[in-house]
Amino acid sequence: MPRPLIFSWLIKLFLILSATTAHSSETAAFLADLKGTLSSLSTNSEDNGIDPTAIPQIACLLDQTMGSRYRQSLSDRLNRESPGDLLKSLDDNGEIFISGWIPHAADSEQAGLWMSGKGGFVAVIQSNGNELRIFSNDPELARNPPDEIRKLLAKIAAHVPYREDEKALQNPEPTLIPSRFDFPEACRTEEFRKTAATWTEAHSGRVCNEFAAFSSDKLTLARPLRQGKAYLFNEPIACGTGPCPQRRKAYLVAGDYVDIAQDREGFSCVRYNGKSGQTFGWLSNADIKSVDIINEKPDFDDLEAVVKIENTAWMQAMSKLTGSLTNGLPSLNDWEGKWIKAEGAPFSGKMSIKSKNKSLNIVVDATAGYNIGGINAPLRTNGRVAHAVDDGMICAVFLIRLNNAIYILDNGNCGGHGVSLDGPYMKN
């Protein structure tokens, strides 16, 4: 072989080997970082179920390939998983698989995510009942999906079509097949690794910031014990007799609503949504009142539909519960405006309250998958509490007007299967 051709061939071989080595290094680093995140979560937190698509390494891969919109669709459908279980699966099998669905009265919207320790993945999303999308960042995986994905696709295909447009479920085609396996550049930058570390610290309960696992399932509001102010802290350390540098100048007052995350050393990590944006910090548990209000709601008895709903046991129980929460708060009658479901709420929704014939009317629209729900009815207010009833749907809602939010509780009869109006709504 002539020397120039040999030289050219050696250069090509060197470039191929270099690319392969770089790729192996990238995937090894990805796996190490993912395992490190899962290990930290399982060691330093309660290891409860977590949204797998929110884990930084997985989130970045999905965002860079299938886009944030479809990652959110996966998040809406997939089951929450224990970080410890995900780590064990990676250690034992070198892969993870998560599935889930949004249930509906007639069928369900299935989803699944399979991912290898090298960063290759296949995602399946069924939406709107009759739409099926398959995503992968590895063409070989797309052509020959893992057994777990094959079983999921077979389960979806087994659904007997009752409309012509559902035939697409029988022979789905992958919607994203790159020409080769490509590990996203954005997922290996130093900036991303720092963000991932900050996210992990927050979810492990060590720090309080925007990445903490906030929940709106509990109705939590400030109830300061002293001087009418509940001060935020940079660290969960109570003040002593001397200087208190960890206490900030920012404070909350009675009636301020907050989303709550981890509890540590007698403090809770909170997120406050105000007019100027979001504020994060530690708040003493002595200065807040927190009630697992959604789980404490009484069940709605359909037999009570035969009587006027305002007189049902459900309504009476809700009056007592909301009254105990607002007792002692200053009166507030500002209800009008447009409101949206707060960040992190499990269902999307929007609300409008307007004056109509010298009284108020409430309209709420909510969605879960392709099921919808809501209420359009007169709103009866009494200081910080209110209720509305749609006799036609036997839908009833109780509202609590806090300083920066309206918290809604419904009777479970305000929409299609899986739809709920429950949760905090912020001024839009």
C-alpha cells in the first residue's frame, strides 16, 4: 500500500478510536453521575417516590432529544419511583424501566421509559387516546426495542379500536431516530453538573432553593407567634441569645400561603409566591400551620345528591375545616381576577372570578390528560371563605382566600375521570 494511503488510513483509524474513547468516557461519566445522584437521594432523604424525569441527568437527556414538552407528557404519566430502587436496577441490570398511565373512564394513556446505563433510551407516550409516539436517541434501540418496551407496545395495540383514527396504535413508527447514538453536549458541561449538584442537595434535604421537592398537597400558611412576623432563615438554625446572621430581613405575615418541601431541625423549606416573584427559605415550624387538607377531605356520598347540596355532610365538614384554618386571620374580600394553578400542582387549571349582577361568579377549567372538568356557578363569599355549587353536575367547591393565593377543595364530582380542581391558584 502506498505510504500516503497508509498515512490517510491511520489518521481515519485514529479519529474513529478517539471518538469511540470519548463516547465511552462520556457515557461512563453519565452513569457515574446518575448513580451518584440516586445514591445521595436514597441516603439523605426518605427515599420516597420521585418523578424520574426530573432527575437532572435523565431530564437533560430527554430535553435535548425529545424536548421539554414530551418530557412533561412522560412526567404526567409515569409512576413515581424510589431512588434506591432505581439505583439497584442500574447496579443489578445496567438499565431502568418505568411505566405508568393516566386513567380514564373508557381507557388509559400509557407511557414507558427504558434507559441504559450508557444513556441510550426509548420512550413511549400515548396521548389524546389515539396518538402514540416513540422516541429514542439510539437507532438500534428504536429498531429493536427492549422487551419491556415491546410488551408495553403490545399492551397498547391490544386495545380494540373503536374509531378509525385509532388504527395508528396498531403499527406505531418511531418519531425520532438520529443517524447515530449521540450524547448531548449540554448534558456534560461543567455548568450542568453544578446545577445537578444543587438540585440533588435540595432534594436530599440539605439546602432550601428552587430545586427543592415542593408540594401543594398540604395547605400551609404563615401563623406567626410573635410580633406578627414569620422570618425566613438561610439555614435551619434557631436564633440564640447573641447575633443571628442566619435570619434574613424577609418575613411573612399571617395568611401568607407557602408551598412546603422538606422538614429539618424544626424548620420547613418553603416557597412563597409573591407579586415580585418567588422567594425560598427556611421557616420555623412554630410560625406555620400546615394541614394535609386534600387527604383529610371527607368522601363525597352520591346518595346525598338527592338533597340540596349546601346541606350535605360534605359541605358541613368543609365549612368546619376551612373555618378552623381561617379563624383569627384578618378579613379579606378581594376575590375578583384571573388565577392559574400554582407551579407543581398535579393538574393544570385556570380560574376566573367576575362580578355579575352585583354578585360574584366563578369559572374554573381543569384538565387531566384529555379529560376535562370545571365549574361555572355563583360564588358565595364570607370573609376569607367561599363556596360555589353547580346543581346540574352536583359539583361543589370550597375556596379559602389567603393573602397571595386562593386554595380550592372540590367534592370529587367536578369533571371527568382523574380530574380535580384541588390546590392553590395564584393571581395571573
